[in-house]
Amino acid sequence: METFISAPLALVIVGAISVMLLSFGFFVGKKVSKSSNDFLYAGRNVGLALSTATLLAAWITSNTTMSAPEQGYTIGIISCFGYATAGLSLCIFAPLALRIKKIMPNGCTSGDFVRCRYGKAVWIVFLLISAWYFTGFLMTQAMGGGILLQALSGVDYHVGLVLIMTVCTIYTIKGGFKAILSTDFIMAMLILVMLLVTAVLAFVKFSPADVHTGVMAAKPELMNVISGVGIMYLGTNFLFASGEIFHSNIWWQRIYAAKEKARQIVGRAEERSRQLYQVANEYAEDALARTEEAVQAALDEVKQSRVRFRTTSAAKMQEQRQKLEKQNAEGEG
């Protein structure tokens, strides 16, 4: 199998990243107090910039990097739009996040909300579903990293799987949620840089015209944007992402860890957006009213023109009739 990089180079890169992440974990671990609040929620003092970076890193997982290309290869171009709809779930969750932080500032897990809102019985069912989901979620994360390492370098995927799980577990236990935030920030920066580099390399090596020609020659059905399975994927992926975000403690923990100032900033931004919406709505209503007035005035003018035209036409017809009658009378005389 042809590889992108050699196995020794891949192991060196993975080893360097692992050492960097572990170093950050141990460094942050020295500053973590003994309280559970500091270990689990970073003292509930996470700023807006770090919160944004950790949300980005938490969202772009191995499922994203591995599943999205696979769906594009099997379902077609419509799956790209389908995967993009998953991001709408975060947008929908944002107002709820502000509400959660307001009514449960000292909450701990998503299960807390479920227990307080729906009772113990529903809470137990929720825990069972979450445990089942996260077991598969953690397995796919580790397997995705290992499979990606194998595809790039030929290294057996079990090596990457064990290495990823080991490194993440060590720096999490040592540094707590602060270590996760720090490494997430690094990962977010790496993701943004590599996305840009990958996009540039892809466009340089493969022109869009060549890609389109190749796909149309091999599997033209992949370019169908109204395929039944693709349209179904648009809805199912959005529903799955919404369920993941609204129930997963990954996102709830980050909400609880955000400091009040960050929540206030987001709240003010939301209020300004609401005010802008109201102003835009008022302008739109005013413009609509003016448009209706202009249309009504134009209709009135048309009606008046038709009346004037009919009056003028009737007068001319009467004049012509009188002339004809006069000519007939003169001819008879």
C-alpha cells in the first residue's frame, strides 16, 4: 500500500505531539488545586477565547475527519451539505447554553438537569443511554486516530489507538479540565492551520475541473444533489448531531466551566443581535408599508387612467357618431 509518509517519520511526529500534550498536562497539573471544582471545571473561570477554541477542538473529532470523506465518497456531494447541517445544532444549542448557565450556575453534568427536571426514573434511563453512547464514542475516537495513522504511514492502527488513549488519559488525570482546555487550544490551532494547508495542497494538486471530470466518468451519481439517500442524510445527520450536543456532557461541562463574564459577553451579543433584528424588522415593515402605499397609488393611477381613457374614447365615439349622422342627413337632403 502506498503511504503518504514513512512509518518512522509518522512515529516521530506522533511522539512529538504526545510529548507536547503530556508536558502541557503536567505543567497545568502543578497549578490545579485540590478542589473538585478546579479539577473538573477549571474553577468555572474559562474565558470566551479559550471556550471557543475548546468547542472547536471538541467538535472536530476523528468522526469528522474520517466519516465526512467516507460519506462524500459513498453518498456524494449532497453529504457535504448534510455534514454541514450538523453545525446548526451548535447554533441552536447556544441560546440554551445561556439559559443553562443562568438557572444552574453551579451545575455539574447534563444529568443534573435531567434529574431535576424529569425525576430520578428518567435520569437513570438517561445515564444508561449516555453510557452506551460514550462507550461507542470513545472507541470510534481512538480507532479513527489509529486508522488515520495507518492510512498515512502504514503503521498498524492498534499502535495509534493505544497511544491516543494512553496520552489523553494521562494528561487528563494529571491536569484535569484545565489540561483538556490547554491541549484543546493547541489542537484548535493545529486544526485551523492544517485545514488551510490541506485545502491549498488539494487545489494545487487536483484542479476542480479534473475532479469533476473524474467523478462524472467513474460515478456520476455522486454529483446528484437531489438523491433520495442524500436528502435523507441531510435530516438524519442534523438530528443525530442535535441529540449528541443536547445530551452530551462534553458540551454541558464547558458551559458550566465558562466564567460569568464570558456568559455576559455572549448574552450582550445576543441582546444586540435581538436589537438589530428588531431594528431591521421595523425598517422592513416600514419599507413594506411604503411599498404597499406606492403600489396602491400606482393602482389608483391606473384606475384613473382607465377612467380617463374610457371617458375620452366615449367622447370621441360620440363625436364620430354625430358627424356620421350629420353626413347622412346632408346626403338625404
